Amino acid sequence: MKFDPRKITKIIEDNFSHLMPDFYEMQAEYLASVNYIYKDLDGSLIAMLLTSELYKNFLEKNKGSDMSLRSFYQRNPIWIPKNKFKIIKISKTLNLPRETVRRKIKKLTKDNLFIINEKEKFLSINTRMIDERILHIQIENLSKFLSKFSIFFSRKKLFTRQVDRETIKKEIENKFLIYLDFFLNFQISYFSNWRKSFDMETVYIALLCALNGTSSIRKGMTSKHKQLNTDDIFFNIHKLHQSYGLSATTISEISRIPRATVTRKLLVLKKLGVLKKDSFQRYAAGNYSNSEFAKTIVYSNVKNTLVYLGIFFSKCLETYTVKL
């Protein structure tokens, strides 16, 4: 069954106030997990791309093979020609300087997270370095995210009923490599888009503030309130956000980014009008109507995110095997 990504994007856009806190939660938890594995956010972004290319190549050549989670940890590594990973191509795709890409790939191989064969003609991910508990946490988070969104999709009659979390979890585990491809494609599009304007640490910090703000708005809404769309939230978030902002210390503890770095990044976001600071040194969303940067760059990126989500969900729904 085919699903129109544009219809899915429209549903998310119309229900922004209820759905996006779950999205920001998933993104923040995902960054926490990859940062735990790779110990470097820019390195994590490069690892996403390398892993995506690796398994995309595998899926193309091994149709009908075992795609389950256990196959990810198969004994024999999956190799791909090293020349597929041109530094300049990775740099352009991820909006990272070429020297940064070169340095990060060298570190990924030095840390044995990626391995190169003796003649350095092929590259593979070292799955033994990926803690299986981390993958299970990511699957849990994605399952929760997809099941919550399915409620709205079913209401809009994209399919006949919502799908429970446990069913989605089993589906992802059984077709892990397929969903991994969809998920990584989405994440690469999402983070490389934001990477045009910010480094990954700043993106992580902004995500945590967005999660805090949209969660506050959803919590303050009652069943009598209509769902607020993208524009309702974006241009009024400074009025709708009723809870406290986040301090540099809190953000540092959650993200594991040094407090001094967090403070420096927060000041950049404040200067751009993305965040405002209260008298208690807590940061929350600023008045985007008064910020040219927010009205152009941030707004455009948020709208692009909805498009990426529409594509991601359409692929997931088309892959889902249970009759809906």
C-alpha cells in the first residue's frame, strides 16, 4: 500500500502542538545514545552516513536475506569499497569541513568503531563496539514515537487503526536493517540541514530547549483546546510556554557537554533570537517574530523537518506487513 508523504506531513503540521514533543524527545534521546557510543557529535553524524551507506549497499545486494536485529550482529562483517566514502562527498552531504571529516574518520577507525581491511580498500562497521542495550533503547524510543503518531494517522484515515507500541517494536526488530536505512536517511537529512547553521553541540542544546518548550505547551493544553499547528506554535511559543526554561547546568548534565561550552552555545542562540534568558539564568524560546534568523532559517528548517518526517513515515507504513 502506498502512502502520500505530503498527507502525512500535513497531519503532523496541523497537530504540531501534540506530536512534536514526542519528536524532540526521540531526537534528544537519539543524540544522547550516539554520543555515548562515539563520544563525539560530529563523529556521530559521520558514523550515521557511513553506516547508512554500508547497509544501503547490503540491502541492494542481499534482497530476501535476514534483515532482523540479530543479523546486525552477524559474525562476518559487511564490507563496502572504501572509495565509496569520498571525503568531499561526505563533507558536502553533512555540511562539515573536509579536514573535520578526514580527522573524524581517522578517529572512528583508531577507536575501532569502523574497521579497514589490511590493504585499506574496504571499510566496515565494527558492530561488536555497539552496545546492544543502546540499540534496544533506540528501538524502544522509535516504537514509542511511531505508535503515538499512528493515533493521529488512524484518525485521519490513513489506515484503519492505530498500531500499538509492542507490535511496532516486533516489526522493527524483525526488519531492523530496513528500518535502520529509513531512520538513518531521515537523521542525516535532519541534522545536515541544521548543520548548515550550527555545530552539532548547538543543535543538541536547541533540541533540548525545544523539547522543554513544546512539552510545556502540550501539558498546559486541555482536551477543550484545539490542536495548534506549526505557525500557531512557532510565532507564539514565547507566549504559550508556561514552564521554566533550562539552565546551562541542567543542559550540561543532560547532554554531557561541558558547562562552559553549553554557556557559550546558549549565548550564540540568544544573540540570534532563538532563545531568551530570564533573571534566573534559564533559557527558553525567544520571540521568533522579532528575530530575522528565526523567521528565515529556523522556520525553514522546521518546515523541512515536517517534510522529512512525511517521507520517513510513508516508508515505514509501506514496509509494515500487518494489514491495516
